[in-house]
Amino acid sequence: MRRDFLRRVGLALCAFPNVALMSGWMDAFGAEEEELEERDSAGASGPFPLPPGARLERDIPYGNDPHQRLDAYVPSGANRAPVIFMVHGGGWSRGRKDLWRVVRNKVTYWVGRGYVFVSTDYRMSPQADPVTQCEDVASALAVVQSRLPSWGGDPEQMIVMGHSSGAHLVALLTADPAIAARHGVRPWRASVMLDSAALNLDRLMGRRHFQMYDRVFGSDPAYWREASPTLRITSKPVAPALLVCSSKRLDSCPQAREYARRAQQYGERADVLPVDLTHPQINDQLGVAGSYTAGVDSFLRSLGFN
């Protein structure tokens, strides 16, 4: 009911001539919906049917903290298989690697096609700020690359993917090659960012926004710039990127397009895929047959993935 109320208020605001007010409120609504998504998903975790012959290796450590753990879904008979490395969302302060919206449809689809699929946790705010969380993701990625031969995965055929705040972390890691290099991470083939509206914090924090962003990013403009993937692009990014954005939000697609333009200025491919889905649906429905999954597949096929 709360989500329906917020959506009705958002639609009513569309009649107002003050576009800045409407845009700011809808940006806040996107963040509000993100929090509601994770609360609604809290019980939707745990075992689910895997593709025939696939196995799950749970809670592989990549650090000493209990949150520094990852899960690997390995297809039967994998041999130099392509790999998807997934970073969950949750407003930088909640979420889990085994939530069904994060893994179930993606694992069913891609592991069923012979991909290795890895889903990682990382330390949460306020224990770790987003830049530190990005370092966690890099550490996890380095461990995955080292273990891929034992899973039958190909380190040269990796896709790094994230949703929401996880998409922000993937974008940050992709934008600045120095982050991955510090952890010994080798370049990957593609990045897929699923509906982040926080790619330029300078722009986001300078307008009306949800209080969640204040809690996570604080009030220091220097930190906003450090945590802004778009502003961290000062050389060619690590990998070509696909930025999926919800056309039901006002700020997600503009931020995606701004990141894409900046990446292209430095000679890297960056495509934007607007979809008529809500923020939670962009996470949950990837892997379900339809135009959305086909659009992501088309981008990956253009880079040589099957």
C-alpha cells in the first residue's frame, strides 16, 4: 500500500509546472522504492532449483569480515566457461548475495547456458562507506579470478554486473582502472550496470533527494566527487559498459547517458538501455524471456559472448 501511495503522489506531481521539484521528488521515490524492495525481498532467499547438474559453493571467503563472502554457481562440465560476477543492491546498507531477486532468474538463465555465476556480499554502511565497498568488490573479484580455473571458468570471459547500489559500485570499479589494479584484478570483458541513479553524486546531492543518500554519502562535496563513477572517468574505463535504466524514474536514464557520454569521450564503448520496468523489476526479471533479457543478450553477443 505504501508503494502504491508513493506512486500515486508521483503521478500527481507530473501535473506541476515545477519540473525541478517533480524530478527531485521522483528521484527520492526511486530511492524509497529501492529500500522497499529490499524489505519486501527479505524472506525471498535460500535454496532454489538449480539447472541440471549445476552445483553451488557457498560462503567462500575473500577477507576476514563475515560480510566478505561470495557464492559460486557452477554448471556441469564447465570448461573455459564465461562468467558473470554479480554485486547486489540495497542502498549500500542492506541486501544479500542470495536474495532471489538477485540470483534466481539470472542463475536459471545463464548457468543453464553454461556460464559460471558468482554473487558477492560486501561490508555495509555505516561499517564501510561506498568507496570502501568498491574496494571490497575488487578484492572479491580478484579471488574469483584466481579460483575460476577450478570451476571451469575463463578469466578472459568475465562480465561484472550490479544492480542499484551494486551498479554504482560496478560503475565506480569500471570507471577508474586504478581501483582494480590495486587488488591485482585483470581487466574483464564487459560491465553491466542495472539502474543506478547515483553515477554523479555532485549532480544528485545538489538537488532534492532522499535522505538515504545523506546517510550514505555525507555532506562533503570532495567525497561526493570521489564516489562519483562519472567523475572518476579520466582515462579509458576498464571495460565496455551497458547501462540499463528504468524509464519509470526521472533521473536514472539521464545519469546513465551522462556516464556513457564521458566514457565514449575517452574511447570506450558505453550503451544505454532504457526499459519500461520498475527498479525492482530490472533486478528480478533479468533472465526471464522477453525484450529486456534479449537486449542485455544482444549487448553481450556483440562482444563475442554466446
